[in-house]
Amino acid sequence: MSEKLLFQGGCHCELIKFEFRSPNEVEVWTCNCSICSVTDFHHLFVRHSDFTLVSGKEFLTSYQFGTQTAEHLFCRRCGVKSFYQPRSHPDSYSIDIRCVKTPPTIGRVVEFDGKNHQGAVE
Ligand SMILES: [Zn+2]
């Protein structure tokens, strides 16, 4: 287990800001399910205990569909979904690695076939 570093990210207008702890080299998932494909979300899974929402909680709006398990969170000012609660990883948030200021290195990209799986990242 490599040492974890502190990273910062958020939405475009910077109302939503978060920090998280992560190894400096990470695995990122892409997914072809109905919602991930329209946003081209690049998932970095971070455990709830390694994640802190620094500001903007009151500006988060959620969107749910299908099984209503995932909670898609986006900024109600700029519309950017910088992180959310995925169905596939109930103990983690999924952060879009493109919303991280100085992101960790991507060691591996997993192409998840969410369209054809019950356990879609979604
Ligand atoms: Zn925003």
C-alpha cells in the first residue's frame, strides 16, 4: 500500500470544493452506461473516509434514475458533476479525475461495460 497524498478538486465555478487522500498513481474507470457515456465521466473511486467536502454542500443538487441507488451530484450554478455517489462502490465516492486540480497519475484505465451489467458503475 503506497502512501496517500492530499489532492484538491471541485466544480468549474469553484462553489464546490473537495479534498481527498489518494495514492499518487491510480486506476481510473470509464463506463459505457447511459449516464457515464453522455458525460464521459472518468471515475476515480475514493473511500468516504478519505474524502472531505470543503465547501459548497448547499449548492449540490442530485439526480437519480433507474434503481435510484446512485446519487448523481452536480453544482447547481455551473452544472458540473465533479463527484457523486456511485451504485457500484457504496463505500466510496466517484470523482471525475478531470475535476482534480493536480491529479494523480493514471496508471491504468479500466473500460467498464456498464451498459451490459447489473453492477453498472452508474
Ligand atoms: Zn459550480
